[in-house]
Amino acid sequence: MHVAIDGVGNHVGGGWSVLVRTVGEIAADPRIERVTVFCSPLDLVASPAVRHPKVHWIEHPREHRSPRARMAWFSIGLDSEVERVAADVVVSLNAVGRTARPRVCVVQQAFAVWGKLSRVRPRSFAAKLAVLRRETARSVEAAAAVVVQTSWMRRRLHDALGRDALVMPLGLPVAQEHATIRSPRCVAVVGSDIPYKQRVVATAAVELARQRFADLDFAVVDDVAPAAVLELLEQATLLVVPSDVESFGLPIVEAFAAQCPVVLTDRPWSRAVADNAASYFDHRSAPSAARRIIEGLTEPSILADLQQRGTARLEALWADEPYTRFVDLLQEIA
């Protein structure tokens, strides 16, 4: 089976991590004969692309740089390229695109934040997300199958568009086996300062926690190589995720892989990812987040318990064999 994957635009952050992990995992499946990845220029990517005899990367610099060219790519160019390479099935990892060949639509961030766009800055980015949400709706309607990463996203998609989806947490990291030396007191946050991610809540919480622990460090990572994120999570005492909404919250499972305890905002999306493997704080409440941080720093047993729960949660997500089921799906619709 020859699979074509549209990953144009996914070159940094979580989007790139999901792309490379998905490519690597499905390429290892013996049922896959070839993977063609349509991508942004490889000299711009956050970390090296997967090198495998089955995998072929085709760069699209014009579509990466020009919004108009990107829209043309979604409506015409993707289908033309899929026909040229003669793929059996297509994966729209950006959730957008039209093809005559059978296609799986993977719905991620642009749809998740619908309803939060009034809080997104700059407004140009909000406008981009609004266009992607509209195009996602059209793409979902025409797709042979739809995939989301959590049960929360499945409900959200069904309520909005009436379309059912399969839950497969694509982008799962592999647990790290080597021991690490952690900072005695360091809170990490991974993600941009887009308002719905509420980074200000984490910042305010750390300032409150510093009233108890004056030497508390605060490390923020935004749009960097996945290896740098992993390095931070391996060294941090705990990860704080204050986001109002996420499609998956990739740093959460990456923290599980790095055995870094996690403190999360108590929202339906975060419960769907972490279940009982995190310490939760009240939505938008910096004092509540600060209490969770102080509890963890004061009681090492709490952090140890969260580490164990995180490891178990990641194992449970892998036990569902998301990539095997994904290839099952591709084979079924091809």
C-alpha cells in the first residue's frame, strides 16, 4: 500500500512532532510499501525528517510561504500530486484537502479552538484559524474516514458537524528509559503565548509559588525542536499546562514519556488526555495552580505518584495500538 501524507505547513512544534512520529511508525508496518510526504522545506523543520527506504519527502516551498498558494494546494494541487505519485490512500494531517483518492482527515488544533477565536491574537492568526475551521468542515464531509486524538475531540466534532470519528492518539512519544537529573525546583511550560493557552496563568502561579520557594525557576519553550522540549521535560520538576483548550496537548504525553509530573487546568480536553495521571487546578485560577505547584514541591511523594501514574497512562495509550489501527483504517479504505 502506498500512502500519501499532506504535512505542508507542519514544520515546528506539535504539528511537526505528530507528522514525523506518524511517518516513522507507519513506515515500520510491513503492510506499507511506500510513504510519500508532501512537506514544507526541510531546511526549515524543527528536527531531522524521518529517513527510511520507504519514505519519500517532497518539498513545497511556495505552498508553505503563500496563503493563496496553500489554498490552491488544498483545493487542486494536493489531488494533482496524489495522482502523479499514484498513492492508494491519502492522509490529510492538516485536516484540509480534496482528492479523488480515498482520504483520511486528521482533525487537530484549528477545529479545537473554534469558539475561542475572539481571544486569539494577533487577529491575522485568528482569521487563519477561522478559514482552516471552515475548510476543515468541508474536508471532513468529503473524507472516507475522520480521525481525532481524544474522545473529547470526537464529541466536539460530532456536536458541531454531525460526523463520527475514530480516536487514535497519533503523535505518541516513546517512553525514555534512561535516568535523568532533575532540577530541584523548576516549573516548565511548553507552548506559545496565544491567549487561549493562558500562559499568563502559569506565570502568575509561579510568582505566587515563589513566595514559598524563592529559588523556583520558570522555563518556557515555544516552537522549538522536539529534542529541546524533551530535554526541558527531563530536567524540570513538573510541567504546568494552563490551556483553556487543546486538540490533544502533546506536551502532556511527552512529559509522561520523560517521567515529568504534570499539573493541568481542569478542563474536559485535559481529562480526556491525562485521566488520573495529573494534578488538576481550577480553570483560569493562578492561586489554584500555585497550590498544586507548592504541594508537589513540598511533598516528594506526590510527584513520585504522578510520575507513576503518567507512565501508566502512556502505557495505556500505547496499548490501544493507535498506529496499527491507523494502518488498519488506511488498508480498509484504500
